[in-house]
Amino acid sequence: SRDLGVIADLIELCFMGTMDEDGRDYIGYLRKMAQESKNMTWGLGALQNSFSPMQGFVYELNGSIIGNLSMLPFQKGDEFVYLIANVAVHPAYRRHGIARDLTARAIQHARSKNAVSTWLQVRDDNPAAQQLYLSMGFSECCRRSTWTLRPDSRKTIEWNKRFNSSGRSFQDWKKQKEW
């Protein structure tokens, strides 16, 4: 809990140019949690109902946090998996193996918890991170076209009048499964 404010600052510094509204909300959430944690015990009160479990690792040098990696455990169907998020290394300390060390530690932790797999997301404008994760054995499964979760901030698409959109009927599922 003592690290949350510093972690929020580090994430903001590292992702300043690419952070969307959801990212800014997450930074605010971390700062709020840092403030609330000063007066609470972990697992009690508001911290128990937090946005996501607070798991992850920090990298310290001479008592200063210069790296962070957050881990989000979740169930995907019947499988237990981890999502690695917010891998952030202070710009002055990049290309020193810190992100690799944090990621290796996260993978080791996920294995120790019997996670079936470990996932992460990397922006397409971050080739250095992409290369790092590929070199560590990750493979690309899919690409996202947007990072925001807010319906009000999504772009609207003008539908071609020749097409119609509707919900699926029960009969459609068989055909979709074949596809």
C-alpha cells in the first residue's frame, strides 16, 4: 500500500503520451487507493472491494521504485490465467533488463499459482516491448482496434443502408459454431 502513489506516478510518466480516459481513471483509482490505504488495513473496508486484486512487482534501486508490473488474476472459462499489465520502467532506466526481470518474475509467480497461461497486451506503437515479449516466449494471439471500455467514448460507425444489425437467434449459434 505504501507504493501505490509512486506506482501511479510511474505509470503516468511512462504512458503519458498514449493514456486514454480509462487509463487516467485507473491512475486516479490508484491514487485514491493510496490515500485510503493510509487509514485502512488491507482486506477490510473499501480496499476489499477494490477495482482489481492488487498484485504485482516493483523494481527498486537505492530505495526508489523505478519499475512496476501489475498482475490481474481471472477465470477464463474453466481456466485460471493471469494478465500482466502496466509494465512501466522509468525512462532513465530503460534498456537495462528491468522489464525482462519483472516479466520473468511475473511468469514464475503465475506458474507457482498454477495458472494455465499468462497474457499481456502491448500497444502496436511499442516495438521494443513487442520484441521483448516475443523473445520471452509470448506469441501474438490477436490485435485490438481500441483500448477504451466506455461506450460513450467509442467512435460511431455510419451503417451502410444495405446492411442490418440485430441480435442472434438461437438457431444462429449452430452456424456460428461451424464458422
